[in-house]
Amino acid sequence: MWGTAMDIDTEAVWKAAILSKGGGRCHGNAANALPIILLFEPCDRSTDKLLCYGLVMLLEAHNTAPFKSDSDRYRMPDHPHSLFEGLAGTVWAWAEACIFLEAKLRTNARDQTPRV
């Protein structure tokens, strides 16, 4: 039941891009990405889509201020380097993503190692 609810929620966020004020953790692309990435399970191939969605959202965060100041799609946050509005929140989301990417790579390497 929870798995189905999370799939529906994830698809809704992916399709609607519900939070799109900028790159931050509060109302930005990192806020879309982080919960989705945290649902990812490295040993469960059915959740690979979640990691992909989250990474795409984090990549889009780099098109926002303060990463890109000439963006007309996103506004400059009031506190562009803060945890919730700006750069620090996006860095936090990337740090979490890196942990899951490393776990996924280790799982793939383990699965490809010949068993004796």
C-alpha cells in the first residue's frame, strides 16, 4: 500500500514539478529531489526510476540562482546561500544523492562479481 502511494506521489511531483521557486530545499528543485532520492533503495531495481527522477531535478537546480544568475525562469532567493532557500540546501541534496549513487554502484559491482 505505501509503495503504491509513494509511486503515485513521485509521479505527481515528476509531472507537475510542484515546487519550482528555485534551487533551494524549501520551495525549490532540491525540495522536489530530496524526498524522492530518500525513497530509493540501492538493492531494489524497481526504485531505480526514483534515483533518476531525483538526479534530473537536482541537475535542473543548477539552472537557478545563485548557480546561474541570468535565469529568467527562476527568481533569486532572498537568502541565496541559505540551507532552505539556496545553495546550501542544494548541496545537502547532492550529498544525499552521492551516498545513494555510491551504494548503487557497489550493489551493481557486487551483482556482477562472479560467484565461486
